Amino acid sequence: MLNHCFLCRNEDLKEMLESNKESLKLEAMKRIVGLIAKGKNASELFPAVVKNVASKNIELKKLVYVYLVRYAEEQQDLALLSISTFQRALKDPNQLIRASALRVLSSIRVPIIVPIMMLAIKEAATDLSPYVRKTAAHAIQKLYSLDPDQKEHLIEVIEKLLKDKSTLVAGSVVMAFEEVCPDRIDLIHKNYRKLCNLLVDVEEWGQVVIIHMLTRYARTQFVSPWREDAVFDENSEKTFYDSEEERRVDQSKPYIMDPDHRLLLRNTKPLLQSRNTAVVMAVSQLYWHLSPKHELSVITKSLVRLLRSHREVQYIVLQNIATMSIQRKGMFEPFMKSFYVRSTDATHIKTLKLEILTNLANEANISTILRELQTYVKSQDKAFVAATIQAIGRCATNISEVTDTCLNGLVLLLSNRDETVVAESVVVIKKLLQTQPSQHSDIIKHMAKLFDNITVPMARASILWLMGEYCEHVPKIAPDVLRKMAKTFTSEEDIVKLQTVNLAAKLYLSNSKQTKLLTQYILNLGKYDQNYDIRDRTRFIRQLIVPNEKSGALSRYARRILMAPKPAPVLQSAFKDRDRFQLGTLSHTLNSQSNGYLELSDWPAVAPDQSVRIVEVVEPVKEAGAPLLGKSKPGKSAEKFYSDSEEEEEGSSSEDSSSSSSEESESESESEENSDDSNKSSSSESDSEKKKKTLKNKKLQQQKPDSKDRYWSHSVQSHLFFLNKFLVVFKFNLRCIALLLIIITKLFSIHIVLSFSNQFVASCRCSLLRLCVFLACQFDAVSWHVRVSLQASFPVFVPETSHELLHRMTGKGLSAQYRFTRQPCIYGNSMVSLQLTLSNSSDQALENIHISEKSSTGQNIHHFNAIGELHTWTCGSVLFSFSTKEDEFSVSIQPAVGELLVPITMTEADFTKEQGLSVWLTNDRLGTGNRFKNSHLLKYLKRLICHAFLLCYWSMPFLSENF
Amino acid sequence: MIHSLFLINASGDIFLEKHWKSVVSRSVCDYFFEALERATEPENVPPVIPTPHHFLINVLRHRIYFVAVIQSEVPPLFVIEFLHRVVDTFQDYFGVCTEAAIKDNVVVVYELLEEMLDNGFPLATESNILKELIKPPTILRTVVNTITGSTNVGEQLPTGQLSVVPWRRTGVKYTNNEAYFDVVEEIDAIIDKSGSTITAEIQGVVDACVKLTGMPDLTLSFMNPRLLDDVSFHPCVRFKRWEAERILSFIPPDGNFRLLSYHVSSQNLVAIPVYVKHNISFREGSSQGRFELTLGPKQTMGKAVESVLVSSQLPRGVLNANLNPSQGTYTFDPVTKLLSWDVGKINPQKLPSLKGSMSLQTGASKPDENPTINIQFKIQQLAISGLKVNRLDMYGEKYKPFKGIKYMTKAGKFQVRT
């Protein structure tokens, strides 16, 4: 009956389709689409529908397309009727019509038209319109899935399309590449740099695909940026400020990142700001798998941001964070609070958050985490409570300091009213006790007392096992428990019965006098149990422990078998081995390799030929990299500094007077002079000679490639390298100093801040080298506690005077001066930037000027600590020493207080607010200050001082000049 | 990538299916139903479900499961993000995204899905392009269409996909040119029993409604851009400009869009605008429990706290609650044990309170869990982080647009533990 009705309706639709009225046809098609959407079969209408494929009405046509794509597979012969229409449309002058024709044509899964599709794709791949080419890229995958034999031809098309420079095409063709020939890495070489540069402008979905592909590519083409020694890895978040050079210097064989590798990292970084969560995740996994460890921290914030997104997004992101947090706690530790559980979270989100919190636990934060876990235990979601107890157990085993605290906490939970909670705690306590049983016989006693009230089988079994295992520690109680068990044996669960048998056996061996009869009673009960497992176990135990004539040698070893020390179970994260999968993939989420997963290869030991990526055709200069570097603020300050030093030099040193007035001419003349110079001094030491040559070469290199961006990273690299000869970057201790970075000449301004000018004077035989270095120092005693909401303003006045750091007499020719630039420091609010001018006034070239690490570290760590305890704020000084090849000079910088302050512009209202705050500080906190430990007091003092200065600044805005 | 999509309603019926490659039988959803049965709450269904031949990735929005069928490796977030984008598009088109709305507009839905994916790969997800392709249904248009027989499908194929600014269509014209920006900040906080803040952070968004003729180029600057710690932008924002000058420079999409979402740096202390005094206790042995709750304003910068809504999941042992609100109305659902109290506006002179008793199951022991209290509120004309828009400039067009900025602070996930 129903069927009949349906047929009737279909008849009705057929009539409508065959009518002349467009509106009727449209109505019919709409109803048919409704049927398709519901999953009902409408295939028999095919002949009637397909006639309308050439309709003028766009909506009607589109609906026919929908129908066609859905049913063509089932009605192949009839579908062929429509092909000619598409073939005609493929020649249409309108690009959008061409594209849509190709789209539908390629979606019709009819094997006969494969050659037609192939032809259409080849033609579309050379179309003038990028939109049509994009459609062609999509069609490649469709054809490939329809007929894999076409692979070779399709690869040709892919190769052609990969060369495409349009952002529209890039994403789709890489998708096709991934689907058809992911192993043909060689096709990527020539397009690698282009893809990196286009990436920002590709549409978001394409970005995801390209980033994943490039991650795989990079792992095959570049050498590992990860250093071997794990110690460094541990600290690498803290040594955030370490520059790249340091790593190179430290390593015996210096690692130089391939410029292409760097290009990829640099160009993907802005995408962390994308609104598309998939893009952010893709970039994060790229950094995780490719970046040097110390650069990883950039992804943390973005990942944490994703946690605000939908539940499903949270789930995936948390999983990835869980995997990351096992290897690198430090990355997420500052964001620990973002993983606190809310009662409204879904259960799987809660457990993932717990997992992460447990991973992040260390000696420093464990008390906070435990306090948080304690509140979770009271949650209404019992599955979650059970997971929490497990987590507490893991914390307790991982961090030995808190094992006792955790145990006590868990013992308290034993009196909880909820059974699952109690059961879970018993199980966890059992595991914990196994690690150190001797000290905890009272806990075992306590559990024995609770035994009567616990009904969950797993928990009962656990207690029985504990009794048996540690019966020596509770010699009085264990037999009593066994006695109780003998009474209730028949009504227990199987798992409890098994453990009762175990307990009986163990007691029999250790205390047979008291328990012999009991054991035999239980063994007899077990012998006639319904469960064969229990009968088996009983029989086995009886043979083992009760000596009789039949039992052989085994029973002699019964004690050693049953009472063998058992290794404690290791409680570890479920995400421990997930990192074998690439992050962000489906396989990682499911923790099993899914269909089509492409494994990340290990880094090659030796980098494959880099030149394969060089493209012969000179490309127009891309904007992509340049502005990022040129425009950024530090660059500016560096530039400014450069001109400053220029003036200074002219004023101070008379020998320099010949140096040119403008920078451009200087750099050019310089190189000439330089060559003169090297000719003249050819008799002098070969060492200095060599160096000058390198210098000169560098100069030349700089000048050449200024506009071709693909070269610039090369020359920067060589510069960095060169600079290493002079300056060893150093760290005093993690908190106090970060340093020294790179170069500015006319041609180069890099966003890192060191600037450096060299001048050779022809008249003078000796080489005079002047070097300016920007230092960023943190004077530990006072750091900015100014609230960030107050915007630091630029200094009104920057004094030109510089202070002597090292006199040329003491320095045997090397003199050093320093000056506060009063620029905001790029390394963070708590640092002060410092300009250091080094000059050589001796006859000989000074080599290898660096800030010596050895002396500085030892001395300074000590020194800083001392300051910390003195509570001084006036004169935190930085001590370090300069070394040249032969000599070492110790120097110290004592900043005036004023140099350590940030100038601030604020409105009167803000000022009053701040003032109020500091008043509150003095009144309240200082009064009760005694109660705080010294360190706390110190903090308050610091803040107070800062506030005081804030006030100063307000009342005397020009005070800064006097400092 | 994405093979098929199934839409499943709360009662477990598949009410729409769409396939982009060959047809996948709907029986694949049985694995999903299994997972659904296992989950205690609708939210607890795992987002990724493996089956022998496929993977099901689902999102739950508006009580509808959007289940995508995947056959091979694909980044799961890619699919999840796309599904959410589909829901957003539906919402944009139909106002609401309900089963009824989707069923009523099944043809438009199908047309949309057809345009959004090609062979499982996202093609056009930008709402401006889609709206050019397929006009959103309005009552007027439906009436006109039935009379004249014209269609919803745009006669002209969209230009947006080809342009360098795919998010904006060409030839936009308005008689009144206006640009409105809403700065909306949400406070996420966990407050502990004693009233101290365990964690609090501010997340904000700048939503825009821009109705400007032609191709305007806007720049928006903040008084205090340093507040913004972590930002994510609409693709129209020029990232380099932001990096260098902390200025938002963009050619806006037409209509409503989210320009920016941000996170306020965590060093800043977050002002918590409300406080809660609570006393929820159960006595051992008695079948009564006490419930007292008082709300009050705190650090609101002189602005009123409005649309306050308090909700709390009471322990399972609570049978009923007999409470007396000093203002507003409260409801208690004895089945789900959900207490919600619609407070309205907080009057600092007369603090709203909810007091009374709860009746417990007789004989049952006192519940040992403490309910958490979730609070929602709104504060108009205040961005709690102190973020302020400095100015908005327009280049590229001659006319003078009308500009407006609105600030609002809301509670995000604001929980008080008791």
C-alpha cells in the first residue's frame, strides 16, 4: 500500500518534470531533493530528471546536478546522456561556468567517461582562470579514486599545477598531491619556497593541508635542530633568551639551520593567530616536529586559546597538549590554571584536563595541584572522582615528597560514603603501599578495620591481597580477617574468593600454627565452588602449600613462589607513547594507525642537497619576509643607535675624522679602504689579516644580495657565524641576562638588536675596530612591577653621555663604554637595554672579544643572590668580564636608579588609582608584614618602591633627566 | 576528506544525509548510536568514533549531532572546524539552527552543502560568497518567489571567490553608511569556597557590523593595545600592520563578522564584578537542608550588573527545594535537580538573596558533594579589562560613515565552588 502510494507520488513528480512549466519542474526537483536528503530512493526518476540538465533556470540546473551526482553511479547509461552538455559548457567563455561544468563532470562516477575527464582536467589545468585550475585540482582526486590506473598522467598534471603561483590553486593541488602521490617528494623541491611564501594568503583549509605536507617534507630534507644533550632541553624554556648563536658555539659541530627550514618556521608563525582552529593546530604540530626546542614556547599561548572554543575542539587540543606535556612540562606549566576543571565540562574533557594536570605536577606546584584535586574528589560526577583518585595516585608515585600526604588523603577518602570512591582509593592505596610497605603497617591496619564496611569487590580483593602480601607487618590482624572471610566465603564475588584463597595460602606459610585449620576450611570451600577458576586455584594452592607424598619438589619452594617480592606497578600516563604519531592527526587522537596515515620520517643524519630547492627563474621580490623584519621596532632603535654612535665617534676620536659623513658612502669607501689596508699590512700577522679578509667578504656579500630575498637568509647566516668569532653569547644565569644580538649596517637591519660598525682608517697602520653591542640586562634587585595596563611612553630625553666601563690603559688597548638607551627592551619588561661601545686603540687587532662565561657565571649568580637578600634597590650591578684572546678584564655596571625605571604617561585618574594602591600597600601590608616570610616582604617592598617611583614620575616628569 | 554528513536529532533519528563521494550507507551511524547510548549525558559522546571501515567525527550544536563520515587520515580539527562552520552558516541563513528550520529549508541546506564542499574538500565557506550564490530565505522573498517563479539561487555567479579580498563582495551600496563595533568581554573564573579567586581570565571579542558602500579600508586603533596578550583575527586583518604598529587595518566584509578575539594578559588582576555569599548545608540525620545565597556587586566600576542568572546542580539526594527569593523567580527541576534563579538586576542597596530549605530523601545519608554555582550576568558600557578603542578611520571612500562603539562585559564560565 505504502509502496503504491510512493509510486503514485513518483508518477506525479514525473509528470511535473515533463511539463513545460519551469515553476512546476522546479517544484518537482525541490521535492526530489527533499527525498534524497531523507535518504529515500528516487533513482527511478533519472530519465525524467536528466532531460533538464541543459535548463536555462540556474536553480533548476543546480538541483539537477545534485541529483545527477547522487544517482549517476547507479544509472550509468542514462548518465551518459548528460555528458555532452558538460562538454559544451567546458568551452564556455565564462570561467565560472567552465568550472562548474568540470566540477559536475568529474563528480559523475562513471568509468566510461574517464578519458573524457582526463582530457577535461588536462585542459582545465592550463586554463587562464585560477578558479578553473583550482577545480581541475579537485577533479584530479575524483578521477584518481575512480580509476587509479590514471596515476601517472595525473601526476603530470599535479606537477604542472604545483608550479602555479595562484593562492587559489595552492591548497587544492597540495590536497591532490597528498591523495595521489604523497611519496613524490621530489615534486615539492622546486615549489617549496613558493609554497612557504604563499602560505599566508592561501585560504584557511588549504593552509592546513599545505602545513601538514610541509611538515613531512621538512623532516626528510633538513637535519635535526634538536640538540643531543637532554640537560639543555630541560631548561630550554627558561633559557628562552638564548640566541641561536649560542647553541652553535656550544656544540662541537656547529649546527646551522637551513635557511629554508627557517623560512618555513618564520612564515607559519603568523598563522598561529588564525581564527581557524585547524590552522592553529597544524602550525603547532609543525613547530612541535620541526622547530628547535627553545622556540617551541610560541605555540603554547595559541593552544591554550583554543581551549575556549567548542567542546569538540577542546577535546582534540587537550589530547595533543597531554602528549606534549609529558615530554615538556615547562611549556604549559605557566598556564596550569587553564586546565582546572569546571563542573560543567563534559566527562572526557575533565579526564583529559586531569591527565594534563598530573603531567604538569612537579615539586614546586604539587601542593596547588593536590589542593585542586581535593575539590574534584567532592564532585558529583563519580566517574570523574575515580579518575581524580587515580591522578592523586600518580602524583604520589611520581613525586616522592608528597607520597605520604597523598596516602593520608586517600585514607581519609576510605570513609567516604560513595562506594566507587572508596573502592578506587583502596585500589590506588594498594598500588602506593606496594612501593614502600614497611612504613605503612598502620594504614594496612586501618584498611582492615574498614574491611567490613566495604562492599565493592575490587576494593575487598585489594585489601585481602594487601593483608596477604604484608602479613608480617600485621601478624595479629591478618588471621582475624581470614577468619571473617571464612564465614562469608560462599557469598563473596569470585575475585574476592580468589584473593581469600591467596591470603589463606600466604598465612599458612608464614603463620601456620594459627591458620592451619582456617586455611584447610577455605580450601575445602573452594574445592566445591561453582566457579572453575576458583576450583582450579584451590587445587593448585593445596598442592603447592600442603606437603604430602605426591607433591614433589615444588612445595619446598612454595614460600619463595608465593612470597616473592613483587615489583610495584608503574603508574604512568596513558599518553606516554602517543608521540609516535604526528600530532594533530586522526591517528594520534585514536592512538592507532588509521588508513592513509603518512608517517613522519626521522631526521636525516646528513641533509640532502639543498640546491634542489633553488629555482632558476628569478622571481619578483615577495613582500612576505621583508616588512616583518624592517619595520619592527627593535630594528628602528638599532638604526637610531647607529646614527648616534656615528655622531659620538666624530666627536670623540680624532683619527676617525676621515670617516665619511653619510653612511652609504662610508660603507663603500670602507671596503675600498679595507682592501688598501690589507695590501699594506700584508706583512703583519697572518691572523689579523685573515680576519680582515673575512670582514671584507662579508661586506661584499651584504651588498650584493640586498633585494633578492631568497639569498638574504644565507648572508645573515654567514654573518651570524662571523660574529661568533668576536662575541660569544653568554648567559649569566637564567634570570639575569640575555644578550647581544646582531648587526646593523646600511643594508641590513634585522629585528634583533646588536649593531656594529667597523671602520678602518687608511692612514693608520693599525686596525681600529669599534664595536657596539646592545646588552639587555636585568638588574635583579629592581624589576618593573608597573602594571602592564600603564603604557610605557618613550623617553623624553636620552642622554648622550656614556660611562666608562673599561679604560684603554687597563684594558691593554681595549676600551669599553656603556650607555643606557632608555629604549624599551625587547626581552621583556624586567630588562634594561644597554649600549656597549668597544674600541680598540692599540696597534694590534684584538681578537675574540667576548664576555667570558666562566668567571661571570660563578661570580654573578652569587652576587645576585646577595642582592636579593640585602633588599637593596639602588645599585643592583651587573658584573662580568671581558676577555680577549690573551687577557681578561673584569668590569661592573652600576646603574643609577633612574635608569631602571620606565617612564609612564598616565591620566590623573589612573594616577590617583595607583596612588591609592600604594597607600593601601603601606598601611595594610607593611603593618602585617611581619607575618610574611622574608621573601614575601621583599616582594612587597619592591612593589612599594616601584609605586613610590611612580609617584615621583608623576610629580616631576622631567626628573628623568637628572638620573 | 569528508565523505558524508548525517544530521541526527536528540531522539536519535537521522533526518538529513548528504554524500560528497559515493554513498555511505546510513547503517554506519549505528556505531554512533551505540556510543550515544553509552554516554550518560548528550555531551559525553566522544567526538571521534572509530568504526571498522570509517571514522565518525561529530559535533553537537543546538541539540543536533552533525556526524561526518571519514574514510582515511585527516586532521580531526579540520573536520570539526568545518562542521562548526556549517552550523554557523545555517544559523546565519535561517536565524536558528533547529531540526524544524533545516527541514523547512531542506533545498537551501542542500544547495549550501553542495557549495561548501567539493569532493569532501571545503570550497566556499565564507558567508559572503555563499550569500551571493544562494540568497538566504526571507518571508518576502518566499512570497515573491512563489508568485513570480523566480529563485533563491543567485543569477550571477559570485565574484568573491576570484578576488583578492574573497570576504567582500563588490558593488556594495548603502544609503546610510554605518560601522558598529561591539567590544564584548567575558570573564571566566573559578571562585573557591571562601570567595577567593582560583583562576580568572578575560576573553574578549570585537564583533563588527559594517554597512559601508564600496571598498572602504578601515583602521581601528586602541588606547591600550598592550593589554591584548593573544589575539586571533578575521582573515581580513593585515597581520603585519598589527605586528608593527598595533593597529587593526582591514577591508571589512559586508555585514556582521567577528573582527578579532583576544585574551587579556594573565598578569593583570581580573576585577570580579560580583560576589556570592552562600550557605548550603545538610545536617546529618535530618531530612532537611539549609540553602542561603546572597549576591552582591563588587568592582563594577559604578556600572549596574544586569540579567543575572544563577544556576546550580543540587546533589541527587535533594527531593525538593522550598526557597524564597527576595527578587526574581526561581525554578527547581526535581528530575534533573537543576536549580535556576533568574535574578535580574542587582540593586546594591538591597542585595538579592535566595533563602529556604531543601528536603532530602528520608533515611538517606547526607550528600557529601557540594554543588557549584554558575552565574551569568551582563554589564553594559564596560569592558572589564579597560580596553578602549581609540579611533576608527576610513580610507578609500569619500563619504563620511556613522561610527559607533559599544562595550559590554559578560560572565563566561563563571563558577563558584561551595
